[in-house]
Amino acid sequence: MASVYTAEASATGGRDGRAVSNDGVVDVKLAVPKEMGGGGGGANPEQLFAAGFSACFLGAVKYVAGKDKISVPSEAKVTGRVGIGPRDDGTGFGLEVDLKVSLPGLDKATAEKLLKDAEIVCPYAHATKGNIPVRISLA
């Protein structure tokens, strides 16, 4: 693979710290969520992953739709939910992802085909395939 773009960011302080991209566009305070025993009040890696996966997947939907000459409505939306918890083997933590895709105005068969094709194209879906549970469905 020949990269056409490389993102760079650094984190300090772990889950209670800060994450900053090398160009300064991303600069977020990080905090452990209250549900995980933290104080909240900042973003967390799961939120950032949910946002990135959602944006990437919608981009993939638009890409495959464009190849098929299908117009994606401007109200199209992907809502990502990323869960974290102890792995069943007791050795660490794992993730699970649910993506709910809203494509108003498209018939169900067309929308489902776009989701199937986007799952092949999306680099986040490709990277997670077989590694963590990822469920993709129409909203």
C-alpha cells in the first residue's frame, strides 16, 4: 500500500490527558468516563474512534454510491457506538462497534447494497474485520 496521507497525533497523560494532532487541528482534553470510574468532563478514545469510524464509513457509502451513480441525501448520517469492556479471556479489554446508517429517501434494497459495498471499501471496517464485533445496520 502506498499512503496518500498520514495523520499524526500524540497523546499525553493516557485516558486523563490530552490528544493533539501535529498540525494543531485536533486538540482535545481526555478524561475517563464516569461509567468507568473517572470524573468525565473530556473526550475519551472510544468517542474519538466512534466519530472517526462514523465519518469514514459515511465517506465510503458516498464513494460507492458515486461509482453506482446513486445520489446520497445530504441528511445521510452514521451514528457510531463503541463499547469497551473486559475481554472474556480475562486478559485485557476489548471493543465492539455498532454503526447505524440513516439514508433517508433511498429504498431499502439500494441502501443495504450501499452498506455492503461500503463495508468492503471503508478502511476502518477493513481494519476491524475479524478483530472486534462490528454491526452495521440501517437506522
